[in-house]
Amino acid sequence: MRIAAAILLTLGLMFGPGYYVFHHYFNGRAAVSVELHERAQRWTLPDGTIQRFAGRLAYRPVSLDLHPERNLALIVLTFDMAPEAAADAADNVYLATLFDLDQPVLQQEIRITAAPGRQARVVLPPVTVRSPFQHLFVLEELAAPRPVEHVTLSVRLDAEPYLRQLVSVGAGLLLAGAALLVYDRFGTRRRRR
């Protein structure tokens, strides 16, 4: 019974936490890494148009070379919080948008809760690239009461889609393996008495 419990625990670790770590840190191959520092209410885009952000700030838009042959694209944002930030301030809220020829293909609101001097890492959902043209990534501040030193934008290509059900199966296998160990440890003692 211990062998079955060990197998269940091993499979549970692989499919649960192991798969989660793989997807968030090692999935795909690194293609681009850009640090975002500058913020403004308007930016001139690569095509010459001016993008305005009414009453808000946005980081300098980043032009990304994405291609359908390198699907899926995984965008990871790492926020480095300033050490002098107030620990009890409200969350920072951002709007991350990926444009393909002026059409948003990904738009997600991000809420950051990180202690001063720490990092917060956000993995956006994988994006299926449909055209070989330049894509534009824009990170807009909706509310930023905590100062951020800089944001690192990383793009990983040839990524695999995230299967949330696989993590759930892994958690179930971990629980079954733990229950089997407990039963083996305490259930067999009762039978011997």
C-alpha cells in the first residue's frame, strides 16, 4: 500500500505543483525581455499615430515581433515595487492590452498586491497569434497608489496552453496519496489489535 501511496504522491506532485511551476516559469522559449520605465499620458506609436490616455498614465508601448509559426505567445509582467512604498496602500490596477493591427487580441485588468521592495509576477493568458505583423503591447495604469520602480515585460514563444484541470487532477492525486498513507499508518494498527 505504501508503494501505491508513493506513486500517487509522485504523480500528484508532477501534475499539481510541478505543472504549475513549469507553466509559469519554464513554458516556451524566451524571446523578448524589455524593462518599462517611462510613463506618459500620450505616446507616438511606430506608425506615427499618437495614442492618448485620458487622465491616466501608460508605459511606453512596446512593439513585439510575433508570428503564427511561433504560437502560442505567453506574456509575463514582473513588477518591482519601490522600497519606500506604503505597505497599507491599496492595490495597483493596470490594463494590459496586446494589439494586432489596431485590434486588441488580449486585454486584461491586472491587480498587483506586493509589499514594498518586493516583486509581483503576473502571467497573462496565452495568446494565439494570427498574423505575422508587428503587435503592440500597452500597459496602462488605472490606479497606482504604490510606486513601482520598473516593470519587466517578457514574452515566451512556442508556449503550451495552461490546463487548469491538470493541476486539479494533481491536487486530487496528492490528497489520495496522503489519505492512503494515513490509512496505511493508522488503519493497519487497528486491525492488529
